[in-house]
Amino acid sequence: MNKKYGKSKKILPLLYVLILMISLLPTYTKAADNSYAVNGGMETDFWTDGSWSFPNLDDSQVEVQHFAYASDEWISPAEGQYALKYWVKDTASKQTFTVKQAAETLPAGKYELTVKAMGGADKEAGQLVLFAGSSKTSQAVTKGYNNWETQTLTFELSQDTANVEFGAEISGEPNSWGYLDGFSLVKVDGANEPVQSDIFVEKVDGLKDDFIKGVDVSSIISQENSGVKYYNQEGQEQDIFKTLADSGVNYVRVRIWNDPYDASGNGYGGGTNDLEKAKEIGKRATAQGMKLLVDFHYSDFWADPAKQQAPKAWASLSFEDKKKALYSYTKDSLQALLNEGIDIGMVQVGNETNGGFVGEKDWTKMSELFKEGSRAIKEVDSNILTALHFTNPETAGRYASIAKTLDDNNVDYDVFASSYYPFWHGTLSNLTSVLKNVADTYGKKVMVAETSYTYTGDDGDGHENTAPKSTGQTLNYPVTIQGQATAVRDVIKAVADIGDAGIGVFYWEPAWIPVGTPENLAQNKAIWEKYGSGWASSFAAEYDSHDAGVWFGGSAVDNQALFDFDGKPLASLNVFNYVNTGAVAPLKIEKLTEVTIEAAAGEAIKLPETVTAVYNDGTEGAVAVTWDEKALNAAIQAGIGNYVINGTVENEMTVKANLTIKPENYVQNASFEEEDKSMWTIAYTNSLTPHADFLKNASDAKSGEHSLHFYSADGVDFTVEQTITGLSPGYYDASMFIQGGDAAAADMQLYVKATDKQYDEPTNVTGWNNWANPKISDILVLDGTVTIGASIQANAGAWGSLDDFSFVKTADYEEAGEEEEQTPPPAQDDQGEDSTEQEEVPADEEESSATPVNQEEPKQESEKNDTNKQVKEEHKNGQKGSSLPDTATSIFNFLLLGSVLLVSGAILYKL
């Protein structure tokens, strides 16, 4: 026993030393079990083990310690036994240093970097910025001893990334101090990972649970009556309202027209949406857990900025009686819907009421009518939101002006709603800005009541679609299912970015698909007429003769639906779910960007070696392209005209190059696309304030994105012009494009000032995107200088835009008798060369395998108009630059020769 005990006494000290040695070995601890931060809790000495580095630390100015909490009896530890402590010495200047480390590899995903910090306050405060890769937090400031706060940085990596540096930047004035502890870098729970799908959708952060993700399916009853069927994601026929709810939709919008029928009971179409159809739609939406937005148009058919016609029954009412009728109709209709057990969350008083409402255009009267609608809603249920709906957010100052007018007129409403169609209504940043301004200034909720985007350029039913168009529209997204999904997601984000006041987005008519194929157009027309499933029937002509009476027909938005032409849901329908989670898909090229090239005849033309590929995740890249060289050479040989040259990329996708060969346009920056616009002069008469400016908005431009836009509430009166110099003598043509409206009293001219004469061509505006193209032909230029411009005068409220000025040469000027006056006469060889040049075949008459689209040829002398004959006659008959006729010159020469012979004969006779 004693011997064993003696041996044990010898062994115990050895075990104690061994345990102590092991405990002193450096251990790289993590602040959290799943943290990528090494020694995040500062439990080992970072100076010894190198777990943290300080690349820009000046230790003569800043003291950094591996601090033991046990050395300060008053401190409240953040965690563990140790922390990092820093102090900027009182003799130092302001200092900044970095503490960091690098994660060897981080898988793609979302991450949170956190750290606990405390320190001095006021002038002694430490200042902290967390960073990971290129992501940073805003600066945080310590707030006093033992006042620990956790700072957090959230960031995402789209792909696995090596050597990701993370840490903190610390700065402070002399005598500032602080502590850091508990660094943690963790991957967020996989529940927040994007789901696998056929499309990419970037998650919209910060969406509230009650954010409206709505659709307007007002046409659905007439569609189903027409035999259209709808399916779920598995391809099984299913109630569309369940499919919508399963896809993340939580709100349904339905329009109501007072009496959309003619005297014989025939429906006007467009869904023929009366109160009874609204009841059916509302009940089906409520059954699937979705709220209803009731959209009263207060019209018997479509109400929009161009049409705000009173219902037939109200047409002859006085204004006071119209107010009473609107109040009663709103209250009775709303109560009838509630009696059906429908969950109504919001009611719209009018639809796109920019400049009119129920036949009234005066804002004082419009406001009175808005008040009656709002009063009726609040009396039925004060919890139902009242919305007013407007459009054209791209027009500067429009929403601010409308909101101010409503406020000045004491209109009671809750929601300022806007339409936003990406191809017409400007940028998303502008949408966010103008709606946020209304929300912040007047305390209103804001939303998008209508939006949509195309997924195909195909027409499904034989009735022309509203988009895509080659002019007047901005197509910033590919016309694909992916492009459609991204467009919707971005509108949702734009509204969410407004903050709590941004309450939601509605997609317009996602189920208005064909009732039949284009090949069965006659059958489709019969169905549209019978069930009202087209945008308008012929019966609507009695109420809307100028629009529906002329253009009645099918669905103009079947290619903007979220269901395909056969009723199967597109992947884009799930965007309402995916904005909460994100979605990813295999990477592929979604679109090849077409190339547009303009060149003057005779210029060298070279197509680009690469084109831009747009991928389904929104990224872009250059890909090599092979062009059809034969077609290109044929186009060059054919000369002036428009051509399409096809190209292919490596995966056999095709892309187009749109080539335009033009006569040289001598107008500089003719379409206002270039930044330098100093060559243009704008002048205002009658002391009017400036009311014309260069605007970037493709929907207001004839080509490109820019135009010269004008509008004035006080009257329009300005000129815009450019002087061109260095022109060779000859005949020229001038032209421009102009569009606009509300110009009942107008005097608009395209003009050219040239060689002591001004040429004028009157024009006018007849509506948005109805481009007039005034032209002046046979302008004679002799001194090399002209001024081209436009004079625009119109009444108050007129608006429009000018674009694409042109001044091109059509023929040379040759002074009569020029050859006879040459001295000495040309040699025979020179005459031969001249003769050869005169017999050359013009380029546009040579044979070519290329077929130009809309080929345009220079005008020949014989083709000139009679418009400017007077100018030619002045040069033929006037005193300046006149010449004798050919017959007079021959007689003179004969008489002169005869005189010489007579004199010579007389002299010889005398000799």
C-alpha cells in the first residue's frame, strides 16, 4: 500500500503538468458553434496565434490588448473570459485601424456577421463599421461603459467564394476607447434559401405579411362562359381562384360598370362587368381567403385618361343630382356586395381619373364627386380603405400637383393608387420617388393598382395586342416568361422601397387569354360578341362610338397573361410566392440584344463581332456572333434603305442587325440622343416661362429614348432651331416628327430659312403617339447655310414632343449654260471621261440579292414637287445669274462670224 501510494504521489504532479500544458495550447474557438469566425470570442491571444490581423495599426498611436475581464472588477463581460480592448492615445491624432480575418471558402447563400461592442461616449466614443467582402454597415458609435450593443451585417453570396475577408474598421478621436467581443459569421437558416424553379426571382427583403400581392381578373366570368379552361401547376383543371391563392395572390380586384348593356340587353364586352359579376368574383375570391378591391368606374364602359363618360342614366343630371346619384350608387352597391359575405378591403372611387371623372373635367367638381364616393364607403364600413386612382407617373410634377389639389379641396381618402406599365410609364426609381413624395407629404398609403408585362410577342386570338411595339414603348425586360417575372418582381420592390406606406401591387388581367386560335378568327368574333370576352363588342358603339365602335374585338393582352394560351399557369405566376423566398434556375441565355446600325450611303459598314446576351438571372455578357455576310454585302450594294441582317451565336440562337442606310442627314443630334445639345436653340416669345425641354422617355420619342417635350398650363409659344453650314449647292428635303394633344387652337410649323427665302410647312398634333411627319421638298441652297427649326404655338394645356429632324440632299444644282461658258473648251479626252461618268448606273439600280424593307431612294430632278417652282423660276428669269437661251447664242455667233468675214474681205479688197 505504501509503495503504491509513493508511486502515485510521483505520478500526480506529472499529470498536473501535462493537463496544464494542454490547457495552454492555442485553441481557435468560435463565438457560435456554426460560426466561420476563428477565435471570434477572443478567448485565445490573437497576438500569439495570429487568428486576427491588424494590417494598418500604428501601435505608437493606438494600443490594442488581449484583455482579461478578470482584470476589471466593475466590467460586465459580453461573453467568455477575454475581449479585444483598444485605446487611441491622448497624444495621437484621429486614428482608424482594421481588425480582420479571412474565411477560406464560403458557400453561396445569405450570411450574418455580428459583433458585440461597447466603449466611450461622446468625444471618447469608438466608431465601428462591420465589413464582409464589399458589403459594409453604416457607422455605429459606442455609448458608454458596460453599454454593450450587437452590430449586425447581412450579406449574400451568389456563388461559392474563396478568401472572404471580414471584420471591423475602428476609428476614434484621441482618448477614445472600446471593447470588441463575440465576433460571429454564420450562414442564415436554409429556410431562407431561394427555391429551385424554372425562373430566377430575387427575394424582396422587408415585405410585410399583409403586403398586397393582387390580381385583377374582371374578365374571368365571361372567359369561362366562352369555354376557356384553367389548370393548376400539375396540369389538372382547377378553379382559377384556388390556383391564384396557391401562387401567393392575396387580393383580387374587380371593375364595376353601372350599365354595360345596350337597350336590347346586349353586353358591351370587356367582361361586361356589372354588379352581379362582381358579386360572383368576390365570393369566389373570399372562399379562397383573398380580399376584394372594388373598382367603381362610374361609367357604363371603360374609364381611363382619355374617356370619363358618365353613365347613360346620369347623362342629363345636374351636377348636384349627379353627386347624389354617385353617393347612392356607391353605398347601395357596396352594401349589396357585403351582404354576400364578401371580404372587401378596399374600394376605388374612379379609374385613372387624371383629368376627368363622371363627365366632369373641373377639379373642384371632380373633388366634390370623390368626396361623395368616399363618404358613402365610410358610412358603410369605416375600416374599408378608400383609394383614388391615377396614371402617367412619368410626367414630371403630375402626382404632386394632383395630391396637392386633392388636399386643397379636402378630399378624404386613404390610398393614392397608380397604374404602372413598364413599357409606357418611365423608370421604377421615378415611380418610387413620386409615390413616396405623396405618402410623406400627405400621409397617404400608396400602391400600384395596375401593372403587367409581355411574355411573348405572339398574338393568341387574331386581335392585335397592345405590346410589344417597335416604337413608343420601353422594353427593358426580355419578352419572355423570365422577363415578365422580373418585371413584376421589380414593381413589387419599387413599392416596397417606399416603406410602410407602400402597401401593394395588382397585376392587371393575368387570365385574359384567347377563346380560340387566330386561325378561327370568325368563330372567335362570334364568341366575343355573345359572351363579352373580347375587350369590346360591337354593341358598345352606341356608348363609345369613337373607340369601341371602331376597334371592337378580342383580348389585346393575351400575351401579357400569367397563363399560357391554353390556360396552364406560367412559371411567372409564382412570382407572388417567390418575392418572399427568392428562386433560382439553371443559367441560360434569355435574350440576344438586337443591333441597330445607321450609316450614310457610301460609308464603310462593319457589324460588331459580339452581341450582348441577357441571361435569365439578369446578368449580361458578350457572345461572339457570325453575320450573314452575303446579305450584308447585298445591302451595301443596294444602297439607301432598311435591311435586316441575321446572325447566329454558338448555341444556334439567332439575332438581328437592323441596318439603315440613309442619305446623309446634315442636322446635328437630330434625335436629341447625344448629351451635347448646344447646337439647338430654344426661344420663347411673349415673355413666357420656359416650357420645352429635352426629355428622356422612350414612350414620348419617335426613335431612341429622347425627344423635345413641351407643355404649359399658360400657353405654348416657342421656336427650336439649328443653323447648318458648309452645305454644297443643291436641292434638299427637310422633315421632322411631332405628336401630342389638347391643342385645339394651334399654329405649328416646320420651317427652313435658306438663300433669302423661308420655307414653311404647317402641322398639328392629334393624340399621343400619333406622329405627324411634316416635310418640305426642293429647298434650294446656294450659299451653304440654312436654318432648320419648328415654331410651336398652342393654347394653354397643350402638350407634345418633337423628334427626328432631317435635312438631306436630293440633287445637285447646275447653273444653266455652264458648259457653254467654259473657256477654253474641254479637250476630247476630258469629254470622254465626262461621258463615261454620266453613263454610270446608280447604286440603287444595280441588281442585288438583298431586299430592302421600305427602300428609300434619292429624288431625281424630274420628281421634284411644284411647291418651290417659284424659286427655280426666279433663278431662271431674274437678273442675277441669268444667261442667254441656246438659240440666241447661236445667232449671235453666226452674226459675229459673218462680221469678221466681211471685214476681212474689205481689207483684202483694199489690198
